[in-house]
Amino acid sequence: MAKLIPGKLRIEGVELYETGQIEIIKEQDHRIYARVAEEEIRYSLDDDLIFCACDFFKKRGYCVHLAALEYYLKNDQLGQEILLNLETNQEEKETVETQVTFGGEFLKSIQLPRQSNIYQLSAQGQVEAGTNRIIWTLRIGLSQQDKFYVIRDIPLFLKIIEFAKPYMIGKYYESSLRLEQFDKASQDVLNFLLGLIEEKLDYNIFFPNQGRHLYFPKTFFEQGASLLMGLDAFQFDHQLSSYHHLLFQDFDGQASLFSFRIEEKSNYFEMEIFEQAGLNFFYRGQVLFYKGNFFLMTKKQASLLDALRKVPLDNGGRKILQFDTHDRDLLASTLSQFKCLGKVEAPDSLQIQSFRPSFYMDREEDGSIRLDMQFQYETCLVTNRNELENLPFASDIQLEKQIFQLALSAGFEADFRSWRQSLKAEAVHAFFQEVLPAFAALGELKISESLQDLYRVQKPQVHISSKGSLLEIQFDFQDIDQEEINRAMKALVAKQDYYISSSDQVYYFDEQTKRIRQDLEELGIDEIESATFQARKSLAYTLSHLFKDQDQVTFTEEFRHLAHHLTHPEDFPMKSLDIRAQLRDYQRKGIQWLQMLDHYGFGGILADDMGLGKTLQAIAFLSSQLQENSRVLILAPSGLIYNWADEFKKFAPNLDVAVVHGLKPYRETILAEKHQVYVTSYATFRQDSEIYRNLSFDFSISR
């Protein structure tokens, strides 16, 4: 039910159900008729059809009887079956109503308008003289009649349609011309044109010649022309032909509008360009028209076609281009572009034969680097420029350009043998990591041992250990002395990719080492002591997890235990306790955790809720750790210091405990004595701070 029924009435309704005061009379017409506590009630999934005969329902629209029936329908087994049946019938009813509604709408859609006059548009296209653009004339006329009248101001006509204004059609006066009075195809055209007006686009673009004609910019051309073709009366005039239907298609070389024939002369190549007669170009050559077909060009096709159209005719009326034989490879590489426009006939000498390049680099005695390259073709091997320029076939000039450009960018010359100056230390890494891979990507690359010696990679083993209160991360460099290790470590700290040895040899760190250095820096580990990185022990788990899958990093056994116990304190071997109490499991875990922390030099905080035995856990922990000469300081609020003493006496009477409280002379005496455990308050501790400066303790506990 749409309205919420108050909870009190719901409860009373449940009582009516439980006392058996609900009787289902019948189910009919998607309704349930029932009697609840002697009141007649009608129920439906439609809230408007729900009714109860009681006075309360008439005032509020809901009542206890309705609440009882709803509870019955939702909770009683038979009631649930009745409700499910009602819902199923309702869904079937809604489905039928939907189908019937659709059928009714369909009948309405095919009914002819009641008005006696049904208008339609006609469109006639032509090529405008002087501009070579396609413009359209629109006319209006009555259906079933052949006479149409030119719309002399298209923007004004659209405004008349939009606001249902009067309009004179020939000798007939239409007092209120509306969109609905046109046939479907005409309405589609008018809606499209009205949309252009709504977008507030420049009228002069779409409606030239003072609005007398319609013009579609290229973006709208195909859509607009297709809508016009949907009119019963459509015509496009081009030269001496008229077309009543047009086709739009993407242009490709199979359209047979262009062809190219290339002939090899004694010292040049000649290409003749052929074009179909009657071909027209629109939209700056981006749209072609030929015999009722509009061809849509890509930008690349249109650009090439524009260049070809600028080629002048020779005295014989032919379009001829001539190319020097030195441009043979370049001409061959462009044939694929011409094939995008049409068929290409070319001699075998313009068939491109690719090659596999090979490169060899060596380091000369003066430190310069020599590059030798070769081009291996299917039928021959080229090792110099002269051989390349006299090939009996076309070479892959694009690959040639790529190779020679790479040589130039690497400091060499664009030739089959060339040199570059020696590499500075800071340039070696980029040369081996960027330049050489670029050559290898193009072909086979070999380098001499003397050149390889310039790039020596250090991949140190990294050892992580636990030493005292810190972690030590040591980089173990192989086959270099301690002085070189110091140089390497300083370079690592300085975030350098290499270091230079005392003998001027350049060593580069491998990528994994640099990643390890970056990881350490992000953890705040960026200082070294005696050629070793040091870190706080609390980072043990983080480091073990970060480097767990890296074969370059090893951990000492003690470090492994530390990292494991920090996350699995339950695995730490627990020391025996000297305590007179029955500990709960969670208390034993807390004591075990404290023992683990103490073993690895950490402090800890017991954060159990009040009353769960934190004091007992602390005393039990101390009982397992203290020796006869151990000293412990416990700080607590004044009201709890004697409670601590009582707890020690109760649970660990073997420990020597003293309370530091009272007058100052007494406190000084107590502190001068050799007790194991000292308990004092925060206020007293501050008063005796000078004394405590000279004392040392093994453990400190604050409450």
C-alpha cells in the first residue's frame, strides 16, 4: 500500500490475524474480497481500488483491518499463494494493456490527418555557376498534384512552419501552415532544417542567394542530400544529365576514376595521369561526383589529388610528370599512394625490394667509435653508397632514411662506414641502453669486446641483517676493493646510475639495483654508515615483503625470524613465567607479544579494555625477564602506585618491589637501595628528575 500504516495499527492487525478473524470471500478481477473482524474489505495491487467499510478507513485511507489482511497475505502460507496469484494476474494484465496500447498507437500512426490539404516538398539540385557548389531549390505543393511552387525565402518559410503562420501557396491561402500538414518525408526534411535554425548557425551558409537556395556544408552534405532524396519529387541536374537517386560511398582505387602509367626512358621516368571525362570535384576536392555517385575522399587522398590537379597539361593535352632516375627509389615508395587513387602501371625497375641491414661497432685506439653497416638484399649485398645507387631495382627508401637518420642522431655520418667521437662517462649509459637497442631493432647488431668494455654493469648482492637495535642493508660488490665499494655506495646515495673507479673505468648499476635504491629511498633509508645503509628495526616486515621475490636480495636467519615474528608473534618461543595466577589465553598472547618485542629491542603498548588484566600481563612479563640485578621503573597515577605494589605481592612475590613516595629524604633512600622494581607517581618522578638522570633501568612501564 502506498500510504504507511502506523506501527500500532500493524500490531493490532497481527492480533486479528492470530485470533483467526480473517476470511477470504473470493478472488475476482485482480481483486481480493475478504472479511476481517466482521468488516468487508476489498484489496488490490492498485492502491486506488483498496476499500474497507469501516469508518476509520473513510477518514484515514487505512485501518487495522487492512493491516491484518496485508500481514495475512505476506506471512500466511495460503495468503502468500493468494498474493502470488494476484501479482501474476496483474503482470499479465499489464502486459496485455501494453500490447493493446501499442496496437492503438499503431492504428493512430497510420491514420491520415483529418485536414483536407496534405502538402509535400520537392527538391532540385544543381551546380552553381561561378562557385561550383551544389545548391538546392525547394518547392511546395499539394499531394496528388503535379504543380509545385518555389519557396523563395527558405528561412522565412521555416519560421512560418515553426509558429504556424499563414502562407500563400500559388493562389491558395493557408491560414495556419503547420508541420503536421506535410507528408512524412517532407516533415523529416523540415525537422532537419528547423534544427539548423535552432542551432543558430549562420543563415548565409545554409541559405545563400537571400535565402532562395539551400546549401549543405560538407559536414551536413550526405545527411542533407539523403533526406532530400526521400522526397517523392527529387532531382539533381549535373551537366546534361538528371538524376533522381544518388549514391554515397567512400572512395578507393577500385572506382576506376583515375589511372597512372609509368614508362622508363633512357635517363628519366615518365608518368601520365588519366582521369575519367565528366568527373566533377566539390568541397575543395574532398567529394567527387561521377554518373550519379558521390565519392567521399580521405584527407590523404584529397591532398594527393589536389597536387595532381595542379599539374599543367602539355601541348598534347596530357598530364605528364617526369622524374630523374636518381629519384627512382623515392618514386617507387610513392606508388602505394597513387594506388589509393587508381590503377598504376609501372616497370619492374620500380618494384621495391626490401633488405635486412646489419651493423658492427668497434672502439678505435683513440677512443672513437666506428660504425660499419651492410644491406642484404635477396640477390646481392650492398656495402657502400655507389653500390646502393646502382641497384637494378628500387630499394626501400623509407627504411634507408630511418637507418641513416638513426646514424646521424647517434653521432655518426649517413654512410656505410663512419665514426663518432669517444663517449663521455655520462653518455655511455644512454648509448648502450637507448642507441644500441635502436640499431638492434632495425637489424642485426654486433659490437666488439673493446666497445663492450666501456659498459660494465655492477649487480651487487644485497644482504639485510639485524644488528643490535638497527637493520643493516649491505651492497656486496664483487671483485672490487673497499675504496671502490665506498665510491659505489656514494654514487648510489647520490642517485647516480654509474660510478667511476680510480682507474677511470665506468661501472653502471643494473636496473634491479637502481629499483632497490629507489625503494629504500621511499622508505626514508637514504644515509650510509661504513658503506652500509641502516634502518630502524620496525621496517623489517616491510623490507622482507618488498624484496621477498628478488634473487639479488638475501636475508640473515635472524632477520627472517624478526620479520616473521613481527606479524606472527604467536610463533615466538615463550619463556617460562614465575607468576601465581591462572592466565587467560589472550593474556598469555599479550605476554608472548611483549617477550617478542623485548627480544628484538622494541617497546610496546598494551591497549586492552579496562579490567582485562593489563597490570597482570605486565607483572607476568617482568617475572620472565628480570634477573637479580635487573632494574625496572613503573610510572602510574598517585592513586594506583600502591595498587601496583599489592599486585606484585599477590602475583609475583619473588620480585623485589619498592614504592618511591613520601618525603624527599625517604625517596632518596629508597632510590639509593638496590631494588628490582621501583613504582612511583608522575608528580614524584618530576620532583626527583635530577636523581633519575643518574640512574639506568632495564625496563620502563607507564600506566
